[in-house]
Amino acid sequence: MNAVPSPSFDQTENPWKLALEGSGAGIWDWDLLTGAQTHSPRWEELIGYGAGELNKGYEEFLSRVHPDDVARFHVAMAAYLEGRSPSYAIELRLRCQDDSWKWILANGMIVSRDPQGRPTRMIGTHTDISERKQAEQVLIELNASLQEKTSLLQTTLTHISQGILVFDAERRIIGFNPRVCELLDLPPELLASRPKLSAVSQIQNERGDFGPGAQLVGSNARAFIVTNGIGEPPLDYLRETPSGRTLEVKTQLLADGGMVRTFADITDYVKAKAALQEHEERWKLALESTGDGVWDWFIPTGEEFFSRSLLQMYGLEESDISNNARELDERTHPQDLAELNRNRQAHFDGLTPTYVNEHRVRCKDGSWKWIMTRGMVISRDAQGKPLRMIGTHTDISKRKASEATIWRQAHYDLLTGLPNRRLMRDRLAQELKKCRRDGWQLALLFIDLDHFKEVNDTLGHDWGDVLLTEAAQRIEHHVREVDTVARMGGDEFMVILTELQQVADLEAVLQKLLQVLGTVFTLGLEQVFISASIGVTIYPADAEEIEDLLKNADQALYVAKNAGRNRFSFFTPALQEAAQWRAQLTQDLRVALAEHQFRVVYQPIVALATGVIYKAEVLVRWQHPRLGLVSPAEFIPVAESSGQIVGMGEWVFQQAAHQVRAWRSLLHPDFQISVNKSPVQFENPNPEHTPWISQLKSLGLDGSSIAVEITEGLLLSTSDQVFGQLLSLGCDGIQVSLDDFGTGYSSLSYLQKFDIDYIKIDQSFVRQLRSGSTDLVLCRAIIAMAHALGMKVIAEGVETELQRDLLVALGCDYAQGYLFSRPVSAAEFEAFAAARSERQHSGTENNGCF
């Protein structure tokens, strides 16, 4: 039986076709005999053309198929046309007008055949799937959904071909079509002999068409089948064929006692009742099969009809909602309603080809669901006013949730929940716009938690995270809601204080922040104290651009930390100059070692009891080719922050090693040189450097020839690497001297944990040393403690004979300072040592200055 031909695509009275066009699909119609093709306007728009611009031939279409997809296209089309595939559906790429490639989902079906059953006409759709192809993140989820929708759509669009049997009042076959012979696997000659229904049923039962006990037949028809068609026939039932196909069997009783029975293979086809109704139902089912909800709105009356799938999307029953357009508008989220109305009106006014909007709809349970609605006006009156509109609702809640999660992860710190660096820059840009518009000032604060690394190292990262979270809460609690607090990473925070009327108001805020961050943090059973350093810059007084403000705040923070921490510092032009100076030093340091710009000097360490000198501290000096002699106080911090201290420190050690070998022969067999070793060298050692003990042994020296001077801050490190290096020094016989004792984190537990040989009293205690002074009491306590622990004491910065005499009286072991000698070259040191030795031998030595 030939299929009922579909109407041409230039007919616009079919609402379901227009609704599918409105959803984005392009439609094609292919005459298989002539090769001519017609396309809907949307089809040509998909590849960048206007309506009617393209040639209508099959060759034109084929020339636009990507070379890699041509073979698959031919195979798929041939399989379908030859009956080896029940449907035609393929994903391929089409070349657009601008020579780009667009991914298309092609679906099609045969809608007419010639009397020999050969296909003569196909109709199908092209749907743009480029975005799906590009959406890697949701590909798996979309693919499963797409496959289901594609399968349903193919079934819906497949042409119905029914088998027909016509019976007279005696249930004798008086008419049939070829399709029924194919579906029931019966020879035409048998049916042409006009057998009765009972005879045909008996043949089918005997060869097992219905299965044992007619199990392949629906339960409502089994009794009728088993009795070979005797009795009242069921009007509608399903059955399976031995080959696995499913047939829908319907019976229509005629007034003269006869009946008509139809057989529809619903595995591949969808039935139809009439030509126009069949065509419209196809488009309606195509929309429903996508899983979307369908709505049909008669605009003048306000009457709107909703499909079952649309109601189910919101958990509604038909009784829960009336057929009125106001129903869904009233369920739309108030924040989304204005945009919805604008998009809808733009389509009513002809400004957009289709209506598209994303908004939230309240479900029956009170929850909100994100949906995308798409629609199209399908009819207008003589004045162009819209009369009827059809569209869909698509659930996009998962996509919106994913987008929200991705956005939050990209803009907020996962630990503290504060805005991150990216969002902070956005907020800063917005606040600067407001300040420029309204004439406000703005303050940008950089906050760095002092000693956070020590907390992290001693208590662990988990407790460190707890401290960071609480610190973030304290900062947020002590600024206004209009201000922004962000975490920049690590223990660094940034605060944007906006709408400032006068800078003087800032100091109270800054003092409060220092106070709350200096208050005890309770971490489990531990009570921890930290502090904060804050750098401040002001808009527009200091700068007007984001990058300049960030740079200024960072420079101010640097000053606050170097000034002793637990304080705030405002940006000044002098800070900018200092930063530029540091940057220039950093650059120059990169070539200083290679160009031999460094030199070393040595300061004697005198044994106070005897006046003998057999120790010295090596110090590095930088003779800059343009700047002259650069102070170590300026370039050592720069070298440490840039990591160049590692190579520099290694070079200083090598100079000291060669020098101590010479002086052990020339000055004293037990001569020892102290070498300062930066914490950076401990924490980031260069694996290519030969261990110090190996270098000493290669020079014929033992470990006692060198003492390593470290700072108290290094003892706080919980790094296994640092602990291992300190332990290795002791094992190698290299002594360790604790420099600047009393100015850092002095703790008996650290002195007991590590094998310390010398304690150096910081010159700040020696400078004010006199009888009855507090510093004298402190020095006495330090010396007594060190001796009790088996350590020796070196006093730094000794400049007067009174200081020397008091230290001798306290039992201090060694001293160094300008009273004896300032740091000098190796040659000058040797001359000083020789002169001192001569005076000692002559009895004129008075431990005076060099």
C-alpha cells in the first residue's frame, strides 16, 4: 500500500511543522527520481544562507558534506533505501557559506513509493548539533538523552505502512493489500482464494505464528486466536511475530456484518488516521518525543494548552492548572519575569525570528526549576498582531546548576568562601567605576598573617586551614557589608574599603584589624598567637589604575613586614622608589657572581679569657660596578627573596674553606671560620652542590674548621629536610652557632632539640651594657643558661672596653666587634693577627681596637 504523500514544505498552515522549525530544525524534501531537493528557510539559515539562495539539487547538498563524512552518508542512505536499515539518521558536517563546518543531525524517512515499493520521495530534518559536539563537559549525559530522543523522533517520523484485510459477513476475505502478506508472511495466492478467517488462523496456529498457547498475542485476544477466530473479535490487540516484530491489530466492524482488520508494524512506524491529521500529529509527537513540554497559546483569548510532559515537568496534574497563559507567568520567578516579557514582546513585534528565554518556574512542591522556553508565532491577523503561538519548555536545571558550581569555583576560595583573586579584581574594577562617578575615595589593603608558616609547620596544614578560615571571618566581621574581603592565596588577604570620605577614618579600622588578628586563636587544644602586617594604598591619591594600586599595596605591605610586622604601612612615593631599587638590585644580582663582583671580609672573634684569636666570621661584600659598595642589609634580603642566596652562599663557603686551610698553617692549627647560612639554603638546597664536608675533606680539612651560623627562625621549621641537614652538620663535625640570640623565637625546647654549639648574644643587648642595667641581667642569664646546656657564648657588637670587661666578668667566652676590629680583607686580617701576637709577646696587648 502506497504511503500518503506529505504536503510540500511551502505550506504554512500546519502549526506543528512551524513549531518544529521554531525549535531550530531545518527541513528538507528530496525527490529521489529527479534529485531535486527543497529546503525550509531554516535549513538554509543553518549554513549561513538566505532563503532561496542555494541550488535545489542533491549534488549541491552532497558537495557540502565534509569529505570524511561522505562515505558514512552513502552507507547510511543506501542501507535505509535498500531496506537494510529501518531508519535514516546520521551526524555529519556541512560546509557553511563562510567555509566553516557545522555539525548537523540528519533524520529522514521515505514518505512515498512507486507501485513496485521503491522509494520515490524522502522528507527529513537537519538539526544544528554543533554546540553538543563542543560541550565536552556534558557530552556523556547529553549523548544518552540525545540517543533516546533521536530514536523516538525516528520512530515518530517513520511513515506508517499498514496491512489490510477486508472480510464479508461470513468472515471470508474479500480484499487485502500486499503489505499484509509481508507482515503476516502469507502468500498472496492464499488470500486471493478468499479463505475464511478461521482457515487462515488455523494455518498460522499450526506453524506457530502465535507461540505456544498464543503467548505471543495480547491476553485480551488469546481466546479468539486459539479458537481460530471464532467468536467476537477483539477490536484492538498487540502481537509479536516469530521474527520479533510487534504488530498492532485493529478491527472495525461494518454495518453489513463484515469487518476490516488492519495490521500496523509499530516497531518501525507510527499509525495515522487521516492524511492531514497524520501529518500534524507527526510534528506534535516529534516535539513531545524530545522530552520537552509543549504549549499552544491562543493569544487574543489568553487560552493556553499544555502537554502532559510539560505538566509533569513541574509535578502538576491537569486539575492543578487551568488552560490560561497567566498560570505559567504567575509561576515564573519574579526576578526573571521582566526579561521574559521583553523577549516575548520582541518576538511579537517581529524583531526576533523565534522567542527564546531562560527563567525559573515554581514547581508544585515549591521548588524552582530552570527551563528554556522556545516558541514561534504561527499566525497573525491582517494587522500583523499575533494570534497563535506554539513552543516548548526544556528542563535546563542541571546545566544551570553546573554553570553555577563552575562559576563559584572560578570566583571563590574553596577554603574560606571568600572571593578569590579573579573576583576581587572584578569587584575592584566595579568599585573604581563607582568612585570615579560619585567622587569617592577607596582604600586597598593587603593583609599578610605573620608567623603563619610556623603554625602550619608545627601544628600541620589542617589546623593551618582552621586558622585561615577563622582569620577570614574576623576580617569580614570588622569591615562593612559594602566592603570586599578576598583571599589571594596562602595567608594573604585583600580588603577593598569603598566609599571613604576621609583617609583619617582608616586608622581606626586598621588598628581594629591588627587587634582582632593578634587575639589568641584556639586550635584544638592549642592556643596560638599570630599577628598581621597590612599594606594600604588610597585611590585616587596614590594611583587610579588597578595594576598600580595592587603594586602600591604590595610595596606598603613589604615595608610593614620589614619594619617588624604587626603593623600597617601606607604607600608613599618613597616606597615606589624603594621597590624600583629592589628590582634593579635583583636584576644586577643575576650577573654579580659570574662577573666576580663579590668579595669576602673577615671579622675576628676574640677569646676573652686569653685574648687569642683563632676564630673569625666571614662576611660578603658587593662591589657594584656602577653603585660602588652596596650594603649587605640591602642586597642580602633581595638575594634571599629571589633565591640567588643559594649560589652566593655556596661561593662564600668555598672562599672560607680555602682561607681556613691557609690560616690553620699560618695563624693557628685549630683556626675556625664561621659561615652564615640562610634559611633559604636549608629549605631549597641545590642538589648539584657538593656537600660541604666533602669539599672540606678534599682540602685536607675536618668539619671543625667551619662553624655554620643560623638564625633562630630556622629552628621553628618542621621540615624533615632542614632537621636532617642540621643533624648531618653535627655528624660531620661542623659546629653550629645560633646568631642574634634573644631577638627571635628563643625557646629552651629548640636548644634541646638541636645540637647547638655556640650562642651569639645580639648586639642590641651589648650596646647598652653597663653596671646595673637590664641588659646586664639578660646577658648574665643567657651566659649561665648556655653554659649549663654545654654551649659557649659569643657576644656581638662589642665597641667599648667597659662592655668587654663586663662580659669577661660574666664569664662570656668570645666577643667580636669594632673594639677589636671591623671586618677586613684576608691580608689585613693576617696583618692584624701578626701585630696582636707581637704585642701579646711583648706584654703591650690591651685588647684595644685594631
